[in-house]
Amino acid sequence: MSVLDRYVTRQCLVAIATVIAVLALLTLLFALIEELDDSHPGYGFMQALEYLMLTMPRRIEELMSYGVFIGLLLALGNLSEGGELTAFRAAGVSPYRVLAALSPALGVCLLFALTMSEFVSPAGERAAEQLKRSAIARSVPSTTDQAREAGTYVTPQDGIWLRRPADQGAEFVHIAGMNRSGEITDIQIYEVDENNRLLATRYAEKGVYRIEENNWRLHRVSSTSLSKSNSQSFKEAYRDWNNPVTPEQLASQAFSDPRKMTLVQIWNYMARTDQHPSASIPFELHFWGKLMAPVVYLSMALMALAVVLGPLRHTGIGQRLTLGVFIGLAFKYLQDLFAPMAAVFSLPSALAVLLPALIYLYIGHRILQRNA
């Protein structure tokens, strides 16, 4: 790494870290106000603050691309104001050589974002959800064992829905929650035939996955079998449930927001599109968004360099910051514009994710050609 690379990398990393910290604090403030509006007797200020601290890695990850762009814009603007960029150019350094000098800073940001999204953020989201549900459950007075144990279960707002196709034994399943050890609670199973006619319903208070048998052991099961002429109800202490879904797969569906899942979890989710065929596109978009992050960062860096060497060459920090916010918002709007095309026009998800970055690469290249 040359002296130029080290100097530019240091300046850019300081600016990016400052911008990310400011954006994270602003996000924390607004999110705290929103959380306090959703208050419960056992979920007060300290619990909300702890919840937000646990979810902060995911929020920082979402801010990275915009933080990188604004940070690079400010760092390059400071270099321009100090005459360093002019000195680089006078020494024969091309704009694309300056862009190459930004690569180490981009690599550090990519590694940081990957670490947050794949290791820190998913664990934080699960711990935060566990904390919030436990606090709310403790605030609800109840004397039943099941209610006392409710705080130990992750309970998504609408539960977890599964569908198994006819060739595997058609059934629809609703699971209210799952704890950290992989036990599930309040399981509703609806067995249907090839015409989706209801054959039987089952309710189990709890289910435990057995690795050796590769199935679930349901406890305290109430079943009702239906036929054309009558119905029969009975109860069982336990019953084996032969469903191939594993606790790990259920854990990913308990947080079936692609922003809160790792690449492996998203890939496994998409591989099981028989469960949620209508919801696969958001997961594909987020999956390719993570894979295409280097191209996005490169497009943001090129745009920042083009703007500083072009229209904002002799402007102050206020104008650069204002334009940076608008350019970042424009990129977000482009993402929101092309994302629905993946569903409406059957546009490949990878292309829908890549198009905004390609547009910014082209615009940045044209600005450099005209001004640099």
C-alpha cells in the first residue's frame, strides 16, 4: 500500500465512522421514541433501550451504504478544500487511481458490514425479541404454567406458518412460538387431501425435535378426525409428527424478515419455497443485495469522487452534505423502483438489485469524463 493509499484510507475511514455514528444516534433516538409509544407495564425505558442496543447492529448494517457515500463525500471534499486532490492530479494521479486508493476503505467497510449481518445482527435480533416478549409476558398476570413459560418463547406477531405439499402428506401448520432450545409451543396442524378438503385437526401444547429419529415428539395432543358422515375426537399424551422441518429452519422463519437473517438462512429459506412461494422475492432481493454489496459500494465511491471533482469542486461542506443526502435518497428511490419489477415484470432479482448501482456507475463515469 502506497503513501497515497494509506493517507486516503485513513481520512475516509475517520469520516465514514463519524457519519455512521451520527446516523446511528439519530436512528436510536427516533426508534426509542417509537418503542416507548408501544409501552407495557413490564416494558419501560430501560427495557426499550436494551432492546434497541441489541438491534443496533442491524440498524447500522442498513445505514452502511449511505454512511459510506456521505463519509466518502465529506472526506474527499476535505481533501479538495485542503488542496490534496489538486496536488494528486498535478502529480499525474488519474481519477481512477484515486478511486483505487479508496478500495482499502471500501474493503474495511464491506468486512465490517458482513461481520455485522452474518454474526452480530442475527444473534442480537433474537436476543432482543426474547427480551421484549419476556418483559411483556411478565407484565401480564397469570397463574398457568403455560402463561409463565410464555416469556421464554419467541412469538412472532402472526406465528410461524408452514405448508407441506401433497406428495409429502399435505398439511397446514401454525406454530405460536419457539424457545432457544428449539422447543415449539401451541402447534395447530390441519391435514388435508389432494383437493384441500380437511381430514383432521390436531393441537399440541409443546413439541420437541428428536435428532436421531428426524421427527418431532408432540406433547398433550388433542386430535379430531373428520369424515363425510361423522367426526371423532381423542387426546394423547404424546404423538410423533413426521415433518422434515428442523428447529434451525423454524428459527429462520420465526424471524422471516430477510433483513434479520444471514445469507445461509436466506438461502435455506428460498430453497424451501414450497412453504412460502408468494414471499420468496423479498428474500431473493435481499440475498442478492448482500452479494452485490461490493458493486454498490464501488458505485457510491465513484459517484462521490465524480461529484467532488465535478459540480462540488469549489463548494463548502454544507452544500456537499446536502447534495449527499439527496443523492443517497435518489439511490434508495431507484432501489424501491426496480425491486417491484422483480415481481411485476419477472425481472431477475439479481438484475433488479444491480441496476441502481450500474446507473450510478454510468453517471459517475460520465461526470468524470466531462469534468476531470
